[in-house]
Amino acid sequence: MGELRRSFHEELDEIQAGIVRMAALVTEAVPRATESLLESNLELAQQIISADDQLNDLSMLLEERCHHVLALQAPMAGDLRALSTALRLNAELERSGDLAVNIAKATRRIYGTHYDATLRGLLARMSEEACRLVRLSIDAYVDRNAGLAAALGDIDDQLDNLNRECAQAVFQAHSTGAIDLQAAVQICLISRYYERIGDHAVNIGERVVYMVTGWLPEYTGSARLQIREHSNPGGPDEG
Amino acid sequence: MIAGLVALAVAAGLAVVGAVAWQRHRHFAGVAEDRRRNDEWHRRHEGEVVESETRLRLSLDAAKQGVVVADASGAVLYRNPCARPFAEARHGEALVEAVVAELLAEAARGQAVEREVELYGPPRRILFVSARPLRRDGRDYGAVALIDDITESQRLDAMRRDFISNISHELRTPMGALSLLAETLAGETDPEVASRLACRVQVEAIRLSGILDDLLELSRIESSDASERSVVDVRNVVADALSRVGPAAEEKRISIEASLPVLDLRVRADRRQLASAVFNLLDNAVKYSEADHQVRVAAARRGGCVEVEVSDRGYGIPLRHQKRIFERFYQVDRSRERTRGGVGLGLAIVRHVAANHGGEVKVESTVGEGSSFTLVLPAGNEPLADEGDEPELPETGQPRGQQPVGATA
């Protein structure tokens, strides 16, 4: 049994290393996507699009590995939470990688558009902020730091604000005729992609809180629903 | 009688037993001695092996490159301190560890492999990972991977390449224009057109000579160590630079606010070099600001240093360019540079002047908000050698903001 558990924990460590590697691929893809965008570098954009295959491959292997461990070792309590968390993190990171690819694809769509320094500055800052959030979420995961994980939602406010600022700047640039409608829409979408990467990092944080404390973020909403249904069985939802 | 015989037999028997026992004892003593010697030899030998391994380990620990040793199956046996951060990494560096593991596995199968890994960080790094099998006399001892940080050497390579291509390009553009203009001029009969062409020839010639002046200035500053030092009042240097940059600022309707407090702002410096540095900072601030904006220059004394800060509300410099802007000919946005007439030598001059005087130049910049450059020089407290006490401020026609009244805003 001791031998079995030891190899089981080694498996868990390797799964964690896989998650860390996936996050590293994301935090490396995002600044590359930003560079391809700000410098209209189509070659780099293509590299990012191709490199996503590596992330997808890693994600698939990791998922299979998690299922394998779940099926063969029947883990319990904290170990089970660690595995289900790894499965969720895997999906969040894979999606974040796709968003970096979306930015690279948008680079191709707006190729040749010149936009002003304010917009460029905002996009660069959003890129840095999104990467910072992913890094913090992984720090929380590796350190089992529920406090940091829970704070990610508030840290993300800055990125949300930048997203709003970016939308304002796009309206401004479009109204003065500095960029056309196609570019305006694409830049708003790009800004949204960065903001979504931040949201995925916040989701990672929530799952880390669950892994460490066993508390699901959806619990509050679910409890509310039950109270409502209990006090008003069969009646319409009064919100 | 019988008793005598018995006693004799017993005595003989005892003697035989004694002799045998003695011989046995001798034999065993010999064996024990051999064993003791053997053990001692082993102990000594083992000690030597341990000592030798410790020595090798310490040598690898001291290496500036990362070293990872694996057994024949690719499992890691040893990692030196330089390689350890990659194994414990949680962010970009974790990818290096994955590459190391992959290459070690390949090398353990008998193939020497290498790969370059670029990390966007921050900080941005380029690492070169190579792995080779460890084999001797047909026996397999596993594999070793080496991790080299080649960021700096790649940067220097790129700098050298850029320098050659930039200098050729910068000189070729006005030269091409000159030869074209001269050709047209030769066939021109209309004196009015000829005179216009001659003016263009002059403009290009001035541009060319400006580039050559900058190059000469840079090469002079790079090769000298500012040995012709005297005590210089920074306020005078700033005032001179303001008067030189005045016309360009006026053209773009840029106002320069100068804050030169009445403090001891003397430094021991090569006056000409210092003037060149301050002028280049101001010239850049004007060049990279949009029309009608403001540029600030402030001198202050902080601790044992005198600082000259030049800030603008211009285009700003993206973070990834900030480390490279002090390289010769480095330009953040080449496409826009042409229209501003910069060749990318100004900040290289500033950096060299700062280095020559034991100081430094710092940059803070946000894209879309502006940049601020601070030239920090050690203060010199000896009496003024070639300066009057009061700085002569230029009459540039620009609003000069606070005159020397001790304000620093």
C-alpha cells in the first residue's frame, strides 16, 4: 500500500508539473500574440497559431492521465479534489491558449491598420495584466495559497477597467476617423480576449480555493436557490 | 610407574594441543591482519573516491552554466545550482525544464541534441540547451545536459549587425539623394529650378554632415574617459542646451519648462560631453513630442548626486524597447523615425557620457503618456574653475517656467 501511495503521489506531482507547463505555454503565448499585434508581425502570428497544437496535445495527455489515475487509484478527499481541480485547470488553460490564438488571428484581420499610442499602450498593459493574473493563479495553485487564489477576483478588476478604457479609446479613435469600423470591432474583441484570459485566471483561483478548502464557489448561489425554493415551493422565481 | 607414564602422556598431549593451538592462533592472527589491511585499503580508496566525487561535484556547482546529469533511463541524478531554478520554476522557465527532460531522454538513447529556447518573460531570455550521451568503451553512463544563457551574446550580435546595416543605410540615403540631385542639376538649364535643386543639395549635405558629426561625437566620447574635467555648474549646461534646442521647439510650438533651483549643482565633468548629453536629452524630448505639448527639464541635488531630469508627454517607449534604446542606431519605430530626422545616436551618446563620469542614465516611460530620462552624476564640491556664479539663461523666446528660485515643481 505504501509503495502504491508513493507512486500515486508521484503521479499527482507530475500532473501538477503538467499544469504548470501548460500555464507557462499560455504566459509565453500571450506576450508573443501582443507583439505580433503591435508590430504587425504576421510570421509571429502564424507561429502562435501553430504552437497552440502543443498546448492542445499536452492538455489531452494530461486529461487522459487524470482519468487514468481516477480510475485506477480511486483517490479520496484532498487527493480527489486535487485531481478534479487539475482537470478543471487543464480546461481553463487550454481555453486561455485559444484566446492567445484569437489575438494572433485578429492581428491578421487588421493587418496594416495604424492605431494611436493610447490604444497601443492600453493593449500592451492589458497583455501584461492578463499574464500577471495567470502567473498569480499558478503561484496560488503550486503554493496551495487559498488567500491569494480568493483575491484574484479583486485583482482582476484592474484588467476589467482597462477593458472598459480600451472600449472608450476605440470609440474615440473611430469617431475621429483614425480607425475604420472593421479595426474598431477587432480591437474591441482583442481587448475582450485579454479580459477573458484574466477571467480564466480568476476561475483557476476559485478552483484552487476549492482544492484547498473544499468550498465550491457556486455554493452560495446554490444555497440561495434552495432557500428560495424551500420558502416558495413551486412558485415563480421572484429573484 | 603407571602414574608417571600417564603424567608423561598427558604432558605430551598438552604439548601437542598447545602447539596446534599456537599454530592456529598464528594462522588466525595472519588472516585478521590481512583483513585489517584489506579494510584499510578499501577505506582509503573509498575516501579517495568520495573526495574525488566531492571535488567534481563542487566544480560543477561552481559552473556558470546549468548542468543536469541523468542516468541511462533519463532520470535526473544531479543538477547544479544554475540548473535548479528551472526545475523549481512555475512560469516560463518551466518550459526550459521540459526541454531539458526531452533532450536528456534523447541523449540517453545515444544522440547528441541541442535546442534554443526563447522566453518572453519578463525578463526576456534566450537559452541554449544541449544534451549529449555519456559513453566510454561501449558502456553507457547516461547523459548530460548543459543550459547556457545566450541572451547577452545574442543581443551583442544583433547590435553589431544592426550597427553595420544602420550606418550603411543612414549614410546611403542622403548620398543617394545627393547623387540624384547632382545628376538633375547637371542637365538643368532653368536657373530658378537649378537654384531650388541646389538648395535641396545643401539640405541633404547638412543632413549627411549632421550624421557624421553625431558619429564623430559618439566615437570621441566612447574613446575618451572624460579626462579633461573641470568643475561645471549643471545650470549653465542646461541653459546652453535650452538655447540650442530653442529653435526646434519653437517650430513645433513646444514650451520648455525649466526648473533650476539655486542649489549647489556643481559636478566635475568634461563640459563639452555633458553639454552634448543634456542637449541630446532635450532634443529627443522635443523630437518625440507632438506639437503644442510641453517638455520639462529639472535639475536637482539628491544625496551625493546631481540629477538632470528631462520629461515629455510624447509617444512613450514600450517596455520591451526600453533596455535597447541606448544602443547605437536603435530606433523604436523606424517607419516614423525618418520624418523626425533622428538616426538613433543621441541616447548612445548620453549613456556613454554618464558612464564616463561614473554616473548613469535612467528611463521611465509609459506608452501614450510620455517618457522621463534622468541623468545622474556624482556631485563635485570644488570651487568653480571656469564658470561664473550665476547661470546665464538663454533668451529663447520660450516660456521658461520657474526661473532659479528654488522651486522644483
